[in-house]
Amino acid sequence: MTNRKSVAVVGGGAAGLMAAGAAAHAGAEVTLIERNARPARKVLITGKGRCNVTNDCSDIRALVEAVPANGRFLYSAFSAFMPADTVDFFERAGVPLKTERGGRIFPQSDKSADIAQALERCALSAGVRMVRGRVTELLLREGRAAGVRTEEGRTFSADAVIIATGGLSYPRTGSTGDGYRLAQAAGHTIVPTHPALSALNVHEGWCSDLQGLSLRNSALKVEDTQNRRMIYTDFGEMLFTHFGVSGPMVLSASSQMRQMEKGRYRLHIDLKPALDAEQLDRRILRDFEQSANRNFINALDGLLPKKLVPVMVRLSGIPASQKVNAVTRAQRRALGALLKDLTLTVTGFRPIEEAIVTAGGVNTKEIDPKTMCSRLVPGLYFAGEVMDVDAYTGGYNLQIAFSTGRLAGLSAARQEENR
């Protein structure tokens, strides 16, 4: 065992645990340093506590396309560990999974703790040594990674170091940017960070009147007003909040807003995507014929959720007390246009502490995609959200953690580097 490699993994989240387990299985002596009392704290809160562990996506091209930031960088990592491999990993670890709408895969128990415990159990059973501490310094010897030092002054020597500290979102889970500081001190460039998979603040004050209203089967388009083009389209669910909008469609849309400026992006919501303008007009006309003698505000229950009716009446410009039989063709058409294009003006992301993931991070141009090894510092590897990669909602970000973590762990154990 004299040639056994030693690996220090910084961070015990999804990527770090997968990296540590993979390195240990490959024969390395692995120490994982985690600042929290227990690892995988962020895993515990993902998917509202249910943990959307991956996505049922078998096409690597579609997988890469689900990563708007540097998707092609992940081609090798994804190729070596696809979603099907993730499913197999957890089911072998005793966690049966299920697939829901949009290909989202969850534990059958709907308990994220099952995923977190499986990751920890697999790492420990492979022989990983877990230590509590906050790493504040990367140790270098003759230009290569040689270990780490914690703020308590403990030193852990190693043949390779894997940084898997996450980003800046949900800092209470331990993601406070430590990995960026370690990488920067080693000479790496940090791409400026901002929220990804973030809820959005909007200008329109009427959103607060709709707080808690969830729309299903709606369509969303995002317009970049500076370029005058639509940069994102989606169909599914969204949620109105006191500050603006959230929900799966909005979170994924936020990943396309790379140059956030107040007012630059507009959201166009189609409340009736299954109907074109003429079909919708005929539908409205039928509803109006059945409510001819009612006030306008009382004639929309069949078209809209109850909470949305007063807001749409105000936005339509049609007096709430106007009799339906007095609504003109032009007014009816304007109402239809509003239903097909309810517009919101984005003023910014919610704070990065509230974002699901962090965009930006260690520049992927400085990392070998085939090994996850630094191109600048031999023996230094990266995994997960600390790198400048982020994906749409739907399990893709955890898949990034698992794929890059496994590749980094195997590469570090075998000392596969960029040469």
C-alpha cells in the first residue's frame, strides 16, 4: 500500500461526497473536510425537502443543452456518469426512486434525507475519513497542491486536493464562497457570481395582490429588450409572490438573464397557450353569452382563477360593473390579447442567498474537462457548483455535482492531470 495516493476533499455536499467516495473506491486514502457538523446540508433542502436528484434524460446532447453556462465543458463528465448511472447508484444504495412530470426524479419516500444519508453512507463504507473544519488555505509544494490547512490550524497533507465547496446560495448550509478564495489564491480566475435559478423582482405592483397564486399549464417567454428578441420560452408552472414571480418556469428563465439590468428583461405570460387568438375569442364570446346580464367582473370565473379576476379586470380597462352584453368587440379582443400576453418588467434577481444555485465561479477554461484537474496547479481538482457551470431546474444541477464529483474523485485517485 506504499503507493496509495492521498486525497483531501474540501466540502461535504453532493459533489464532495461523490468525489470522496469515488476516490476511495479507486484506492485512495481520502479525507473529507466539512465545516458543518453533518455533511450534505444543502441536499436536505433541495426540491422543497424532497430532493430532485436528477432528470430522466438519456440524450447527452439534451443534457448539455440543459446547462446554459458552459454546457459543453461537462460533456466528458456527463458521458462517464449519466442520469441512469445516478439512478443506479442510489437504488444500489437502498434508495428507490420515481420519475415525475418533466422527467424529474425523486426518492420514492419524498425525503431528501434518504439521498443525503446514502451519499454519506457510501463514502464512509468506502473508507472515507470525515473531519469537521473550515479550510482556509491551500498548501502548495513546488507548484502543485500538497494539502490544506483549516482555520483551527490543522494541516492535512495530500497528493491531491478536490475543491467542492459549492457557491454562495443558501449560506446557512455552508456555501459562503470559501472555494472561490482558495482557487483565487492558487491563481485561478473567478467569473463574477450572480444568482441562478432565482426568483425575480418585478416592477408591477399588482403581483403582490396575487401572492400565493400558482399558475399551471401557462407559457412563458423572456424578452431581452436591449436586443429586441426572445431569449427563452417554456411551458409549465409559475408562482406569484409579494415581490414578483417564482416557480419552475421562472427559475429556469432566470438562468438566461446573464446581463441583469433593471428593466432589461420582460416576461410575457400566456395564460391560455392551448388556444390561438381566434379560438380564445370564441371561448370568451361563449362565456359572455352565458353571462350576458352579469357585471363584467362576475363573468370571468370560467376563464381565470378567482384571485386573478380583479387584477385582470383592472388591467383590461373594462369597468368592473359594465354589463357583459355591453362589452364591445374591441374590448373583448383587448381582453383576449391580455390573456395571451400578460407582461411583467423584471427589476432584478432576488438576493443570491435565496437562489437555488450560483452562476459564475472558477473559470472552466482553467480546468481540464476530461479530469476536472486545474490547468494551472497540478494535483488540484474541482467539482460541482464552485465552477462556472449552472443548469436549468429539474435535477440537472445535482447531476452536474454527481458527474463532476465522480470524475474529479477518480482522476485525483489515479493522478490523472492536465499535462
